[in-house]
Amino acid sequence: MITIKIIYHSGYNHTKKQAEHVKIGADKVDNTKVDLVTTEEAIKDIDQFANVDAIIFGSPTYMGSVSADFKQFMDASSSAWFNRSWKDKIAAGFTNSGSMSGEKMNTLNTFIAFAMQHAMIWVGQAELDGSPKEEPGKPDAINRIGSALGAMAQSIQLSPDQTSASSGDLKTAEILGQRVANITKKFKS
């Protein structure tokens, strides 16, 4: 049995939806236990991550980086850093913003630096941009934003109660979750 925790902050439910799709993908791998954990829950119990095999990070991209709530979680993990309790765990990440760019790459780079500080092993996105050449960024394409570092999504607020993420972006999140679970399983065996 491999265990994965998906730690995320979601300001407008976009990141929560991505997290749920990462979980759907990871759950497709046999003998995998996957838990969703908000940053608020994680800060209250940093030790819950000591005995898992992989941690997947998720944050919206706010002002070109991770949200303040996610950064608070990062800072709260200093005891785990000092004790090296996350060393050699698999790590990955996902993010979204309202625009196609929104500096999402900087958020994923922040996750990578954070994982490296904890001596973790980073897993990126393996799929090439699946958009047809005549329609770049087609909403139903896998990895339509073209990230190798992790899953990126463009999330649009349709109304105060309704959000939209493209089917391709959500499928990309699922594929990332499944890839992390498969790699974790190989690494653990």
C-alpha cells in the first residue's frame, strides 16, 4: 500500500476542484490511499506527513506565486525540514490562475524549491501540449498550457457561485495524480 497526501489551499474552489481531480487520477492506481488535506488542516498537524510516501502540493497563483495560506503551510513545515522527515518522499504540484500565464510557472518553481529544501524527489508533467497546432490552448487538450513542471489550469469565475476549469486542464490534473501514484509505487518497491 502506498499513501499520498494532497495538500492544497483554495481561495475560490478552483484549486479544490483540481485537487479532487489529482485524487481521481491517483486513486486509479491499485493499493493506493489518497487523502485531501487543506493547508489549514495541515498546519494543525504537520506530523501527518511523516509517514506518507508522496505529497502533492496545490495552490492558486496569486500575485505571481503561491497563496499566503500555502506559504504559511510551507513555513509551518520547518520542524519536518529540520528533522528531514520528508526526505526521499515523492513530490509534485499543481496550480491555476485566471489567465493562461498568470506566472503559474513561478508557483510550480516555488513548490520545487520547497520540495528540494525537504530533500524530496520531484515528479513533473510528462505529457506534451495536446492542442492541435491550428488551435493552440484548446480547452479539451491535455497539458494545453504546456507545463513540464506540474499541472497548470486556467480557472474562470463565471459567477460568485460557479467556477469553470477546462476539461483538458482537469484531465491533466488526473494524469498527474496517476503518474505520481505509479512512480511512488515503483520507487517504494
